[in-house]
Amino acid sequence: MTADRDDAFSQTKDHILETRNVSKIYINGIYANNSVNFGLRKGEIHALVGENGAGKTTLMKILYGLETPDEGEILLNGEKVHIASPHAAIARGIGMVHQHFMLIPSFTVAENITIGYEPGLYGYFDYKKAERIANELARKYSFNINANDIVADLSVGLKQKVEILKVLNHGAQILILDEPTAVLTPQETIELFEQLRVLRDEGHTIIFISHKLREVKQISDRISVMRKGKLVETFANTGSITEKHISESMIGHEISAEWIQKKHAGDAPPETVLAVKDLCYVNENGKMVLHNVSFSVSKGEIVGVAGVEGNGQNELARIMGAMLRPSAGSIALNGRELGRMSIAEIRNLGMVYVPADRMQYGVAGPACLWENVISTRYRDDTIFRHGFLQKGNAKKLTEQLMLEYDIVAKSPMQETGMLSGGNIQKVVVAREFSFKPLLIIAEQPTRGIDIGSADMIHRKLIELRDAGCMIFIISADLDEILKISDRILVMYNGSIAGEFNDPAHFDETELGEYMLGVRGQK
């Protein structure tokens, strides 16, 4: 199949927003954007894809006024503009819905939607008018949401709707959506896509950033691909290209899933090594977050946990990683009760942990690469001998892991926080996976990771499983759960709502119903 390519800059008369030769150069001399020419047409959903570090986020920050380009120009409706801040972007009709929501949890939907544009008279906030504005917007765009609901009580999907309505209330005609489906169920994604099409048909223009190529194919009219700071290709008709073609354009080579061999329900089960029984957790606010959670993991098995965020998965992972203490119940590894063991003691038993928040819990940003790599190896006599740091060995180990895990950095001396998010994630994964683990707790291991890096991490997980490692993976990405799990648990409202033992019969729609609490196993 020959894809329809589009010179996005040859017919600028139909572009409402475009960048011409826009470049952004960071202090270290690296081009985040290199002469990028990008054009948007009115009333289209335009997908922007690329690997981590390809320059997508920087380009969007420039359009939204969070970054200033070093070279080039931005044209809006044919006129050159300078967008110095988000306020300036909003004033020109450009809004952005960030992957991490910018809402005030204690406020109502109406208060969040009108924040910054509060209706009032004589200095008093007119809540009734804010409520009316929110309800009118929700009706206009078919968003099923109550203006008086407290945002903290909403599902992730509803919070995202609030974000979109807030941007629309600010007058945005161009919407930038950053990974909008990252934490949605299949049903919520379908509903979001219906609403995005309504927005498009109303005349809004949408930039859709995602790593999920199947969804990109479903929702976009055109696709632009970025690689290493440059816009390398724009496809005029999404329907004319395949996911394989898009991925090849993104990374320069083909990715195949043929290497994945799942365990089968009929296989002789190996011995149970991890046993979790009647686990409960009450948080600092007195809320029961986990309710009698019980499950087991066997040697050489990948157990995936699916669920909408906020249903106890994060607390479960942190308890298993010894970062939180359970209120009741037990966890046993190889017959040994973990109980009150320290993190160091549990690691000595062979457990490693990849946290969801790589910056807060995964790495020390100001520290260099080799310092992060050896941060869990201070008992390793090749790194510390007679109490003295063997810096040469530490750097050598880091160089080996950089090659094995394709970590893009200048050297082991580079400050870790200066790397792209995807490369920081690979630093965490490399450090933990190279520990020769018995059990891996991996929480959102490929969130925000490009398709090539995710493929590498999945391959490593399969290799470790086949070597006898137990893997417990918590992910909001159903594609990931379905791709590599031998068994799936679904969490809803702090409990195990369902268990699926046969990989041949995993059904995404059915899983989504369990995730939403529509169905449950007795």
C-alpha cells in the first residue's frame, strides 16, 4: 500500500495555524525542534506522533506559550504572531488539555470550568451563573456531566471532560490534547472520540498527541510524524496508512509482536511463590482503599492488573513495594512473611519495584546516571569494596546498561533529570531489571513511552519471565495488559472484581465492563 503523503506546507492558504522553520535549542546544544514546519486546517483532528524525545511536547509548548522558539515563526490565520504565555495563547483561541489534569479537586465542576473567567457582580462570585454556563456547555457538546459534582469524586474520564469544557469556556477554537486516552477504559475512549468528533463538526480544530497508534487511526483525519526534533512526514489521509507504516515512520524499522509467547491455561502451573491474602488498607483520611485483596503469582508468570486509576492499584503496588504498610492481611514471598521487613530486606529476597512516578520515587533528578544506577547496589562488592566506592566499575556498569537498554545520554556523567521522560524510565527499568530479580512489581512501566521503547521493555519482561521471574504489572493501558499478561486481574473499588486465566479469551470490551464496575465475578 502506498500511503498518501501531504506536504503540510505547500498550500498554506487553508492552514489556520502553522509553524515555519521553528527551532528550539536547549543549553546543551541539542535541538528539541529543528526547522519544524507544521500546519493545521480548520475543522480537522490532526494526530501528532513520535518517539519520546522526538520534539512533540516542545512544539506544543511553543504553540501554547510555555516555550519561546529560538528560530522560525508562528502564523495564525495567515498572520505572524508571538505567543509569549499560555494567557496569550488562550487569548488567541489556543487551549491545551494536559495529560496530568489541572483541576482543583475540592471545587465543583462549575467552579473548575469557570476558573479564571469567574462570573460575578460587584466582586461577588455568581455561582448560579457558573452552574448555568457549565450545564449549557455540557449540553452543547453532549458531555454527560453534572455542574454541581465535586471534582475529587469524579472518575478519570469525567475529570477529562471537565478539562475540555474549561478550555472551551476560555474560548479555545484550537485544542491540544496530550495523551487524552492514557488512563481511560475502552468505553470511555469510545465516548471521548464521539465528543471529539462533535467538536470537530462544530468547527473546532484538534491536535491529538498519542502513542496508541490504533486510536490515532480511529480518530484522526491527518497524521504528522516527528523524529529526532524534525517533522519527517505528514499523511494526508489516515485511512490510507497502516499502524505498521506509522510505526516504521516513527522509529525507522519494523516492530513485530511475533516474539510474544504467552503461557496457556492448560500448561502445568509452576509453584506459587508470591501469596497475597486478605490485604486491607485504610488511608490517612480513614477511607478503606483496599478490601480483602487476595491473589497469588507463580514462578515464570506475568500477572497483569487492569483498572481505572483510583481503584486501589497504586496503593497495592506501594504496599507490595514496602512503601506503605497494610492495615491488615499478609504478603508472603517464597513462604516468608514480608510483614514488617524493610525495603532492603525485601530486595535481598529478590523483589524489585518500578514505581509509577519515576521522578518522585524512581530517580534522583540532579544526580548523574551512574549515581542513580548504583543507588540500589551499595552492598555490591564490585561497586563498594571495603567501604570505598569503585567509581570506574560504577561507570562501566552504567555504560553497559545504556547500551543494553538503549538509554540516550551523553555519558554516565549526564544529569539524569536532563534526559527525556522515556529515557529516565529506561534508567529505572535498567537498574531494576538488571538486579537478577525473583519478583518484579512494575507499575505503569511504559506510560508516556514511545512504541520502540515500550517494545524493548516488553521484550525484557518476557525474557525475565521465561527465565523464571515472577512479574506483577499494574497498567492503565489495556493494550499493554492484553499484550504480555498470562493472567489478568481487574480491580474495582479496592477489590479484585474479576480474574481472567485464559489468554486466548481476553476480551477488551468485557475487561472494560469489569473496570467500570458494570460486571463483577462472584
